[in-house]
Amino acid sequence: MGARSRRPQFDGTAFQDAPSNIDIVNVFAHRDIRLMYGAVSCVEFRNLSTKSVTRTEFMIAYLGDNNTIIGSIDSLIDSEPVQPGATQEEPRPRPGLPVLEANCYWYRSGVVVGIDHLYARHTTGSTPKRIAHMVAWVQSVSFADGTTWKSSSPMPGFGGQVANASTVTAPPQGGLFPGAAFQMPPSGVQIVNVYATGGKSVSDCVAFRNASVKDIQHVQFFVAHYDANGEVTGSYDPLDAAQTVAVGKAVGRADPRATNPAICRADDNATLNNSTLLLSSPDPGSREQTAIAQLVIWPSTVDFTDGTSWRALNP
């Protein structure tokens, strides 16, 4: 992907998915003084299909030097029509109107400080970490004739289908929303349960087993929420398990009331009313809520005690 010279920017790379008929031609982030120097991340792409595209959803991930994902994996939705063979380029800024259009969005936790420097926070309030790689891929495409294309995997390069990993039948006090797992056998991690639990305060949880031949010292999972149309709601959010897990041993059980609890993360944007899981928009002042049809968790990073590791993304 060609570097630009009109302003300081951080150039990224793309994972191409030919069946989507979307060719990602450029991925980059740059500093935008209109938005408190936040990093604006953009994707430029070409419609290779014979049909007009009405909506394209990309996912963008920021990786550190060891290819561990920093912060959330963000959704970038372009709802501008793109004719067959046409290229959607970055919209030009309009003076006095700090609103991003089409195929760019403001990554609030990042800031570009030079031509090749981009930093992001792993979690809110944490120390920013330098980004080594910025990668993007296509998650879904909608066409003008009403047809759609959706990736069969939440991460690029992994085929297959989402499997229901939950086995809980009796909901604990406060409500329970059974989830599903996207198993990635090369990781050496087998997910045995996924669920959200709580009420006004919700936690997303995963129980897993070390199915590898080496002891594990850290696993980074990601959590995704999908609506009734199978579209990603919000971002993919990290869930970390930083503890030693011996070969064949499990962390958590199928029943969240067990004495061996699963690994959980607080979801500040979610509420659980009986069996209905609602996700609020993270945008300040917005009261929009989306009913979640599916909660999915998968491993993205596994570090072993012998110093080796596995990564879902290897740009």
C-alpha cells in the first residue's frame, strides 16, 4: 500500500478476502487536529463485484511488537453507495465541520505523533503502548439487490462456523445469556463455555481448557456481540486470562455458580433483563440500545511458559 506525503500518517496493511469482492487498496491512520489530536483511521477500497455496494463493514486491529492486539478491534462501517469497479477514497475534510464520513472513524484511544508513530491504550486509563502494525479486513458487505456477504469467521484467515459452547441450563441469580465459541484449534485453547451474567451490571465470561502440549501462562480472548441480522454491534473487546494453566487443566466450568469461576470482563455498555441482552451505544449522549442475538468469544493470543506463543493475526 502506497505511503502518502500530504501529512504525517501511519500506514497499515490489509487481509484480503476474495469472496467478499472488496479489494482493500489502502489502510492508514493520521492525526486530526479537529478531534483533539485523536487518530483518524481510514480504509480505501474498490468494489470488484458486478453489483453496487450499499454497506461495507471493516474491522481494524492495532498490534504491538509481538503481534499482541492492543485495545479493542474496531468496526468501521461505510454506508456510502459504491458502484461496480469504483474506488471509495478518504473523504476530504470540510472546514468547520469535524464529522467523519464514510470510510474513516476516530479512534479515541490513539494518537499519531509522527510519520510512523501510533499509540493505543489496552484499556481505558492504561498507559498507551506503541503500535507496530495496523491491520484491516472485510467483515460484511451489503449489495443494492438485497444480497449480502458475511465472513464465516470473526478473524481473517480462519474458516468454519461458530459453535455453541454453553451447557448451562439453570440460570444463576441475576440472569444469564448463553453465548457461543469460535474454536481455533491451532491456539491450543478449547473453549468450554461462554455466557453473560448479571443485570444492570453485566459480565462477559469464558471457561476454557488447555488442549495443547505445553503449559499456558496467558490467553487473550475477544468478545463480540451480533444483532439479529448477524451484524457486529460495537467493537470486539479483549478479555485477558493471565494465569498459569497446566496441560489438560481447565479454568472455569460450564456452570457459572461453580467454585471454579470462569474468566470474566465487566461490560459497562450492556444490561441483562432476564434473558434479553441489550448493548448501549458507546457514543456520549446516545441512548440507543441494540438487542443482542449472539455473544461470541474466541482466543486471539496464547503465551506458553516455555516462551513460545500463538497469534491469530500475523501481518
